[in-house]
Amino acid sequence: MTMTQDETPVGTPNALHDLGFADAQELSVKAQLAVKLNAIIDKRHLNQNDVARITGMNQPKVSLIRRYKLQNISLERLMQALVALDQRVEIRVRSAGHSKPSGITVAA
């Protein structure tokens, strides 16, 4: 099947879901937390050993986060690392409505 110039492929707001990842929603949330974590690491000019010491993770796990290899990193671990770096992590549960479907989002 070929597409003409006027045709645009339609996807969802979650590119990971569009790519067929079964755990797309969780990976998306992890990626958003990792972006925030990596921004803090960069801003503070921390090396991986510093981050490991501060967060209680080992250096190889920090390396995975720095490279966004998040499939073996738990959401809880990412949130704990942010807290260890003096961040406040809030989880809020609300009823899904017409304008916002059910799901998980991160506001950072």
C-alpha cells in the first residue's frame, strides 16, 4: 500500500504504543521520569558514581538510566532516585473524563 502526499498516518499520543510495545504506557512514564532525572544530573554536573552514591543505585543502573534503557528499571526506583536528589514526587489519582482518558501522565 502506498500513501499519497495528502495522506498522513494516524497514531496515538503514545509513540511507544504505536511501535507495538506491550508496556508502552509504563515505558512512557519511565521515560518522562528519566528525562527529569537526567536533567537534574546534568544541571548539577554529577557523574555516574556521584549519582549512584546519592541514590543508592549501582553505577551500571545509573548508566542504563542515562541511556534511557529503562525496561529493567522500576517506576519506584526512578521516583526514589528523584527523591534522593531533593525532588518532590507526587502521585494524584483523578476520575477520567471526556477530555482526558484514563491513563498515567507525568508533569515535570
